[in-house]
Amino acid sequence: MALIEHTTEAPASVIRLHERDDVVIARVPLPKDTEVMPGVILTSAVPAAHKIALRSLQTGDMIRRYGQIIGRATRPIAAGDHVHVHNLGIGDLEGTGHEQGYSKDYAIGTEINPVEPVAPAATFMGIPRADGRVATRNYIGILTSVNCSATVAHAIADHFRRDVHPEALAPYPNVDGVVALTHGVGCAVAADGEALEMLRRTLAGYARHANFAAVLVIGLGCETNQIDALIESQGLKPGPKLHPFTIQQIGGTTKAIAEGIHHIKQLLREANEIERTPCSVEHLRVALQCGGSDGYSGITANPALGAAVDRLIAHGGSAVLAETPEVYGAEHLLTRRAVSPAVAHKLIARIHWWEEFCRVRGASLDNNPSAGNKAGGLTTILEKSLGAVAKAGTTPLVEVLEYAEPMRERGLAFMDSPGFDPVSVTGQVASGCNLIAFTTGRGSAFGCAPVPSMKLSTNSALWHHQSDDMDINCGALLDGDIEFEQLGEQIFQRFLTLASGERSRSERHGYGQQEFVPWQIGVIT
């Protein structure tokens, strides 16, 4: 099933995405009394990217966008009315919607589009590692087992900051930097529970990430997340390139900082001895993200990124979609592409887990659209999700991962995570992603060391207003300056240049160290 019909005709002032839709989307701010379609006249002013009713709707009527249900009318709506939070809600469509005439037809495996491999596959200038993996960046990392060692970790990394101590890394131009990735947990949790296991899985994913030439793991010494247990449970192997120690073991803060600096100095020469060589795109794993979404996200940047993902996978690469609450209500579009019932049912199980997780806490998945999302024209989580899944293109769904679980298959995967971008991306990087593609309509500022993050603007106004944060303007699609397939190719080519070492806008700003946020799922006691 196509998520968006790009050939649908509409007047220049609005966009109609599907012939079954009950609404159109304003291309620009429109004043009251504008005739947006024959016989459809605005009853009030409507902001850009917001919805306008095409026909009269009664309270309880289901409303469609993308040809899919995005909610119910909460009051009578006239043709030409602005459709938003004041008259559209998710209502009884959450959880038990099938009892109210809304059926999620999962139709498992009925819409699989076979991938037609491209030969020869595209290449990028990657960094081969001894184990056969390929890196897109070359960092030395400092991880912490617990919040208590965060200050020491940052003090060590600060010693090698190029903007503060440029002489420290001057002899090592092939080392991208030394980064400290710290977090706020690691103690006061069950020693054998899911929360600690998830944290350890995340830390291990970073410890073995191809973009790290070497890693220090620093603890306090008395925390629940003991480093020895972390290493043993995750199958890590200590050595010069994985150096663990604790502040208490070394003899305090000053000595721990000195130990870290001394060890990194010993590693720098070898870390610098790398050479970028042509590598197959099969080594690229792209994390798919959207943040600060708006009403254009599902029209421009997300489907254009999806077109790039289709190209990536045809060339042998992989991509990981995440943010489970932000596929809620659109998961049936993914199950139809699942390569097996087991893959589809694992995704459905994660959706049900989130429904129950919210229910027992008195929350709703429809709480997900943020204030910025709503200001940008998105009303319900169903509407947001239908636009978000477009990032995944049209290729088969080959596996569903737990949070921070390592990827095993090549192709399109889904990873369970919250919708909060730093938490979600942290899990994707731990799963092995070595490139991040991040769409935004409101202007999210984001990066995630040690992986380069490219930003795609959904509209030209954002591109011009916040251009130093954006890498590609997908608003050009709405402006008529580029065709859809051309934009998909442009994004795919940017994958290759960034993976080859070109710095993204977020990297130039120094984003990445503060955005490491493992999912904190457990009870802190």
C-alpha cells in the first residue's frame, strides 16, 4: 500500500494526499474566506501545514489523511473548517478501536516488494576494522558504568578537546576526537532486572561500536552496575582497546583522571594509523529519526528519506526505524511488509506492550505529539505515526529488535524504543548504526557521537531560518524545485559523502556527547 499518492492534483494553496482524505493541507498560511477547493471556503484563517475539512463531518465520524484514519471528530465540523485539537481526537480508537468499527488489518506479508539488487553496489570511503566491520568515524570513547563517574570521564575527554587544547590531538589528524558518553543511572536498580540488562546491552553496543578505535569504561566501584559483571554478561574482552577501571580502585578522582589521560595518550598513535578506502554500501547502517515534526514531515522529508532508504537497501545497506509510540496506528503498514509472521508478531507484541505500559500508568500514547508538533499542524499520534513510517521506504521488514539489540540481518529493521529522540538514537547506535538521518520541521538540534547525524528540513522556511543546523532542504519538493526521486537520490548520495568523512552540520556545532541517553525503564530505589 502506498502511504502517499504523489500524483494527486490540488490547487496551489493546498495539498491533497489521497483521494479518500477528508482533509487537505495548507501549503502556506491562508486567510479566512479563501476558496481552497471548488466550493470549499475557509471559515477561519489556517496556518501553514494545518488541515482543512473538505466535507461536513459529524461528532464521532472518522477522519482520514494519507487515506488512513487519524482520529474522530470531537464536534461537528463544516467543510472549510480548520481541523485540529479543538475538533479532532483519538478517542476510542486507542487500544480497543476494533470494537468501534476501526480494525487494524495487519495483513501480514501481503505487500512485500522484493528488493532488486543494484550491481555494482555503490561505495563510500570507509575505515576498515580488523574484525571486518567498517567505521564512518574514528573516535576514542569514554563510557561510564554509573552516574558517579561522569565527572572523571568528562575531565579526561576535556583534556583532548581541540577547541581548548588543540595541541593534544594535533599530531593525530585521523582521530576525530575523544568523547565522554555519560548517563544518569547504574545504581539503585535491581541487580538482575530488565533495567540493568538494558543499560548493559546499550553500553556494550557502544563499547564494541566500529566508530570507536578504543574505549575506556570508568566506574566508581561500589555501584550496582559492576564493571566486571558488565563485561562478563556482554561478552566483552578487556585489553588495551577496552580499558576498564574504577575511581575507588585507582585511588580517587585525581588519580583516575590521570590514568585515563595516560592510557588515551598510549592509544592515539595506533588509532591515528587508519586509511579510508572504498567500501561497499553493505557496511552502512542508517538510523532513521524524526524530531520536531510538523504537518509537512509526512509529505516531504520522511517519504524522501524513505526513497533514499530504498536505494540504500537495493545497494546492500541497512536501515533501522525506531520510536514505537511513533508508529502506533501505522504498524499495519509495516506488518504487511514483514518477511515472516514471526517478525510481524514481534512488532505487534511491542505495540501491545506500550498500550499496557501506558494503561497501568494512566497515560495515553496520544500524549506523544508535543506542543511543537501541534503548533506545526499535527493533531493525533495516529496522524504523526502515519507520516513517521514513511521514513522506512517500501522495502521488506526483515527483523524487529529489542532496545539496543545488535542487528543480525541486512535490510530494514525496526527497533523498539520510546519516541524521545536522544533515547531512541542511543539504542539505534548501540544496535550498530553508523549513520543517522534525522528529519525535522520545527528545527530540532541534535547529534550523537560517535556517529554522524544529517538533518533534513521538511520545509523551506525552516531551511532559511535555521540553515546552519540543516544539511538538506526537503521543502524544495513543495516549492517545485526538485522531483521526488531526485530528492531521494540526493539524500542517498549525502549518505555516502557523510559516511566518507564529510562533517555534517551537527558535527560542526559539536553536538553528540550530551545526547547519549540510555532508556531508563526501571524503578530507582
